[in-house]
Amino acid sequence: ILIHVSNFEAVCSMIEAGMGIGILPESAGRRLGRNMNISLVQLSDEWAERKLVICVRKVQALSPFVGEFVKTLVETQ
């Protein structure tokens, strides 16, 4: 059975209640795990690495400062 919930706290509450497991960002698991009876298991597989993107409305419309910042972020990959 697959269940979708609206936030990480709901996922952790279900886990704490013994209703399964969840995969969520480490930061959310650590934050919520401090106050809940759950354990974190570290993932090391390549599929578990987060893919991040920069979202903008129009790249051409960015101010020169922001455009340079985005360029710097992209070049440091």
C-alpha cells in the first residue's frame, strides 16, 4: 500500500505509529526525529542523492548580479 501525505511531520507521525517507513530529506528527519520515537537509516546509494536545480522565470531577465551568481553556482558543479 502506498500512502501520500502532505508534509514531513505527517510522514514521521505515521512512522512513529508503526504504519510503515518513509524516505525524506535528512534535515527533516533529524529535526523531527528529536521529538519523535523514530530512527534514521543513512542512504548511500547514488539514487538517494538529491538533484537540485535553479528555477527562474527568464534567465535573460536576471539582474547582472543575480546572473553572475547563477553562473558561479552552475560552474562549481
